[in-house]
Amino acid sequence: MTRLPFAEEERAVKNVVASYMEEAGLSVREDPAGNLFGRRQGRDAYAAVLVGSIVFDRA
């Protein structure tokens, strides 16, 4: 399987992953390179949890 960056199929998978992150209470952002970031703010301004993973799409 070939997964091209910025392709329609990749966008669909990222939308699903982003929705899971939001459901978990994370703020979600995507950088210009297409990386998704899920962030949960800690109790003070400097404490946060940042998670990331490889996203595989299977048709």
C-alpha cells in the first residue's frame, strides 16, 4: 500500500485520529509538515503532556 503525504486518504485518517484526540480532551494541531499533535494542558502553565504516533491507514 502506498500512502502519499497530503493525499485525500491520509487526510481522512488524520481527521479520525484528530477526533479521537479531541474526545480524549486533547487540543489538536497540525504543523506545516503534516504532523498531528495532541496536547493536554497540565495544572500550571509549564506542565503538559504531548503525544504522537505514526498513523497507518488501511483500506
